[in-house]
Amino acid sequence: MVRMAHHPGREPLDVAAARLLTENPNGTFSIRIPCEGNRIVTVSEKGNARIIAMAAAAHLRLLELEDKE
């Protein structure tokens, strides 16, 4: 796995992804997708939920970087 250097003052991508992910009492996982109007996606597998959350967090990070340019 390739790890990018952590930018001071910015939370790591996996931490940002964890904030978007919620484990539900019925064993499913909900992921908030901020770039799509805070749409909620629900999946049954934790691995898939983590991938979706990481993608959503990465998308947010890219939008933040574009806004700074």
C-alpha cells in the first residue's frame, strides 16, 4: 500500500472516511456521500462500506484542493 505524507493540519484520509461511515444495528453500514447532497448509501459488507467511504472522502479532498487553486 502506498501512503502519502500527511499534510499538517489535515486529517488523514482514513479518519475522514471513518467520519462518513456508520455501522447500523442490523449489521449493515451507512455511508454519507457529501458530494452528492449528503446522500446515504447502505451496504451489507464492511469492506465495501470502507471503500465507498474512502472514495467519498478522497472526492471531498480533491474538491477542497481545487477550491484552493
